[in-house]
Amino acid sequence: MTAGESTMATSTSCGEAAELLSPHNVRGLLDSVDAFLFDCDGVIWKGDTLIDGVSQTLDLLRSKGKKLVFVTNNSTKSRRQYSKKFHSLGILVSEDEIFSSSFAAAMYLKVSNFPQDKKVYVIGGEGILEELQLAGYTGLGGPEDGKKLVDLQANSLFEHDKTVGAVVVGLDPYINYYKLQYGTLCIRENPQCLFIATNRDAVGHMTSSQEWPGAGCMVAAVCGSTEKQPIVVGKPSTFMMDFLLQKFNISVSKMCMVGDRLDTDILFGKNAGCKTLLVLSGCTSLSTLQDSSNKIQPDYYAEKVSDLLQLSGL
């Protein structure tokens, strides 16, 4: 099953109502889990602000021998850049513990035997370009094309590189008409050109004070102009989970996905067969979780990550 197919195959009905994390069930959760998978935006931090109690909670989990993995849909940074951000916030996290959607996009090309002589056009940030380079691919576009303008004169012809074999679309604060035209031409005119989305998140906590448009809007724009659907490599696609299982050799029944979004983080965990914990420190409110129209239910929910520490009494 491909990443795109696994996204389409996701379930919309995910079991019984979520259980509030409490002193009565937290120890059972901790004892049953060998690896905690954490989303970052809205879970570990908001913008560049660490959420209260996160550092102490991660230290506790490590002291109990738990494996920690950080699985983020935000493609603006590479694993190296994310590791640097963790360090700047006082948390030591290695690159090997980080699975970003920028990395997932590069790895999808790798496992698909994407030809090394083909180029990749990027509507997104430096994180995607860096991961592509590390995987041995030549990336075009990215922030460099953020200030480029188009010429809409009657006889003007927009030229694009015919050797581009894939277009990767992620979160791009500098998206413009030039990038949309370039990516559109590659997908529509270059033979068998792949259309890859790092994720389809509607919004995200780009700053500590509010949500901002996510990669989903950039992806939707390219869907509209190409009339095609992308291969999605980020959550809730199970593509990243396949990599995690190969790398760490831990049973999914011994994993817990911790996130703030129902339609990405929690669905990602449910699709893979993990335990799931929703935290209300990010995109999802308690009223949204408990709304009768919501069919995606985590196993547990809590106000924030540090509830794992405070409720356990450890």
C-alpha cells in the first residue's frame, strides 16, 4: 500500500469515547507502553515557546526506560534543524529521534527508487530541500522562489525544468503565483511527475498566540490547478509509521501516539494500532472532542503532556 492509498483507507469511526487521564489509569498506561510518539506543535511547544512541564515529563519517561520519538507534520525544518530547536529550548533530542514530514518526503522518493538524475521542485521550506539533499536528490524552488514574479503579458511563456520528476508541497509562508505555476506545469506536463504532499493540516501553531494556515491550503491550491490528488507522506498516512517500526523494532501495541489533532495525530495512531493520547494544549478543544459529530476518539485525553508526570505521582 502506498502512502497515498493508506491515507485514503483511514477509518472515520475509532471506537468508544475517550477516557480522561487520571491517577487511576495513568500508571496502567505508562506500564503498558515502551515508546511514546509525540507530535511537536501544540504538544511540545507553541511557536518557539515550550509548553509548561514538557521537559520534566520527557525526563521522567526517559528515566523509566521509555523510547521517545517526535513525529511532526511540520516540514519547514529538517531533522537537524528540529534537533537544534529542541536544544534551544533546553531539551536534548537527537536527529535519530525525529521523524518530520520533510524527512518522510525524501524517504518516500528513496523507497520508490526515484531516479537520482530527476529533480524535485519544492513548494515549501528549507527543511524539505535539506532532507532531499541528504537523500541524494537535487531540489529546486523553496524559499528562493518566494520573491519571484510572473509576467502575465499576452505572449509570455513560463519556462520550467523538464527534468523535474516530483513536486513536493509543504507548509510555505512564501507561497506565490510563480511557485503555483511552476509546480502545476511540472505535474501536468512532465511525464509521470509525482505530486507529493508532506501533509494536509488545515492550521497549525506557527506562533504561541494563535493558529495559522497549514500546509493543507498550499496542497489544496495545487490540487485545484492540477486536478490531481497528492501522495501524502505525513500523518495520518502510515508511511512514517512503517519507517518507525523498521528502525526501532517495537510492537505497535507497545506504542502510544500523543498529539493535539484528531484528524492527523490520533488517526495516525489508530490506523497503526497504537494507544493514543490527545492533549488539549493545541488545536483540539474538549468541546470538539466530545461533539457528537466527532467520530475519531483517542484512548485517553488530558490537558497537557505534563499530566503524565503530575497524575502518576512519580
